[in-house]
Amino acid sequence: MTEPGPVSFSLLAAAIALLGPVLGPYALVVFAAGVGAAAALSKRPPAESAPRWYGIKFLAMGTTVALLLTGPCIWVVTKYTDMPANIALIPVAFALGLAKTKFTDLIDLALEWMAAKVRAFLTGGQRGTGQ
């Protein structure tokens, strides 16, 4: 799979600059998260056996994670700093897209923990004694 190069990043930056005022902050978040996810994809070791859809899925998941988490992160940034939300929007979305693998690992751990708690609740908190 080919890595995203400087030309693709330049095209995305131009698209952000041109379409941002027209389409609003959601377009900025999608583009910034896409650039962050593409940067994260370029850091992964190349695998010749990985199909092309893996890269598409990686970019889509990185963008989705960033879209879901940008709002709460912007709320925290505006609550604890003097930075306005429209200034912090692009760096936060980029960072979330870049850190996609860390967030999905964290979400997987949280889901496993919640599943264990639900399982313990449904079984009455009893564990097998093995006897």
C-alpha cells in the first residue's frame, strides 16, 4: 500500500482552507481527522499481505473516532483554557485522528471491563470454584 505523500497532505490542506468557511466546522473536523488518520497510517509498518480495504477501514475508523471525541475534547479545552473552540477544533481533531489506535485500544479495554462487570452481575458475583 502506498503511503500518503506531501502532495495529498497539501491537497487536503487546500481543501480545508477553501471549504471550511462554506461547509462549516464539521468539514474542518473531517478533513483534520482524515489527515491525522492518514499520518497514523503512514507510521504503521507496511504489510504486503494487507488488502487495500484495510487502509480504507483504518482511515474511516480514525475519522469516526475523531468525530465522536472532538466535541467532548473541545468542551474540556474551552472549559480549562482561554482558547476559543474554533481555534482548537483543527488541532484536536488532527490529534484524535493521529491517536486512533490508542483510543480504539482504550475503548476495547473499557468494553471488556464492562462485559466482565455485566457477566459478574448476571451470575450473582459467583465465580467458579473449579471443584
